[in-house]
Amino acid sequence: MAILLRVADFFFVLRPLIMIPAWSLYVLGAHAPASRRAVATALVQPGFWCMTAVLACAYVLNQILDVESDRLNDKGFHLTRGLLRARTMVVVALVAFVGASLLYPHAAPVQTGPLIATLLLSLTYSLPPLRLCARPWFDLAANAIGYGGLAFVLGASAISRDTVGAWLGALPWIFLVGATFLHTTILDVAGDAAAGKRTTAVAIGVTGSARLAALLSVTALVAAVFLFLRGKPLAPALAMTAAMVVFLAAALFIERAERRELAVRMLERTTASALAVRATTAMVAAMAAWKDPWLLALVVPIVVAARFYYRGRFELRYPF
């Protein structure tokens, strides 16, 4: 049992749960081109797993460099609670990088550019001197372009050479991911500010971030409708409509909460942002699973295992 728990430590330090949006958008991208040459599942594509390994490397490095803000935000438990040492996590990150390097030559030729961009963006997001995660607006752009753009384009590039069309198709998702990211920074705003990590939410405030997220969700809907009028499927426009309602409601709820006493304000703010993030992630994952049911075979076991792992290891109810 102790061995299994230790294996689980090394698995969940890779943050597989926050890879779900990237996996989902890769799948949506793979099924977006008009070409019907798509394989039965995107999960057999080397590009999918190369992207996954790059993200794993980046997530581990991010935990090492964000240890102080993670401690204040009560997250990043593998390092902040001493389950793994920083040097051990560096080794884990190097193993993930080697895995990505071995997979890279087997990716589709059109995917090589987006994969390199994914690597560079992932590393500059956490590593100094750029450290985009601690720069207002740059953190927002990096997440929106990385998750919403590059992940989608990587999927589309697996079966199509039309990268311009792929980026056009990614536009609604870029804005949607940007809106979702802002609510993740709202969740961490207190600890980030205390640790000197200047995110977009720290810079413009909680209310400003919630309003901007709502605006981005409206922009996502406009982009999706534009694509629908150009002959693209209706489903993204319907999804963006539902997401817009969620983000507008979250913004109104947070504005009301900011006028209340501190304890209530913190609770209501956290509730609104957490629900917005979870609802959007679930919606995108459901759309991807509709296109590629094999995604469920990857995601469901991880989510179920995470539920037991975080409860047994950290006494937390996570991810739900």
C-alpha cells in the first residue's frame, strides 16, 4: 500500500487534472478540420503525448518556483508539505522533458512548430527572467494562447496543414480559456499578493478580473457566431452562450460579495470563481468526449483516483 501511495505521489505531482482542458482542446482541434482523415481517437497521436509531457515538465517546475505563494494559498502540497524534495521534482521534470524529446520526432510534421512554441511558452511561464506567471496581462495571454490556442492548433495540425484555419477556429477557445484563467487567479489572489507574485488579478483587483472574464466570454461568443456564419458547426456558439451566462453570473455575484464583510466576501468570491472554473472545464471536456469517447477512458479514472488520493493523502475533497 505504501508503494502504491508513493507511486501516486509521483503521478499526481504532474498535475494531470489541470491537463484535462489541454487534452480536451487538443481533441476538439483534431476533430475540427473538414478533412475526415482523423483517426478514431486523438489519444494515439504522438503529438498528444508530447504535449502532455511538455505540460508535465512545466507544471512540476511551476510548483518548485511558486512554492511560497502555493504555501500561502494552501496548494502545491507535494512540496509545501514535504512529500517530495525540490531536487527530486527537478529530476521528475527532466524525465518529462526527455519523454517529450523522444516523442517529438514522431509527431506530425505540421505539429513541430506548435510543439516548440508550447515548450517555450511553458518554460518562460515559470522560469526567470521572464516568468510570465508573475507579470500582469502576460500571464493571461500565456494561458489563453497556450491552452486555448496552441492545444487546439496541435490537434488540428495532426490531420491538416491549414494552420491559419486552425488558429481561426481556436479564437473562441482562446477567449474562453482567458476568462477561465482569470477566475483561477481570483482564487489565489490573497496568497499571490502576500508572496509578491503580481498576477493579473492582483494588478486589477478581484472585481476587475471578474468583469474582464465576463467580457472575454462575450468576445468568445462573438467569435463563435462569426465562425458559424462562415460555415463552422453551431456547437461552439452554443457552448460559448452557456459559458457567457456562467461568467456574467459570476461577475455579478462577486461584485455583490465585495460589498460584504471580509469573511463572507472571501467565501462567496471563492465559491463563484470555483464554480465558474469547474463548470467551464466540465463543459469543454464533455464536448471533447462527445467527439472522442476514448477521452473518457483517460479522464474518468484519473478524476476518480484523484478523489481518493487527495482525500486519503491530504484530507481534501478534490476535485469535487
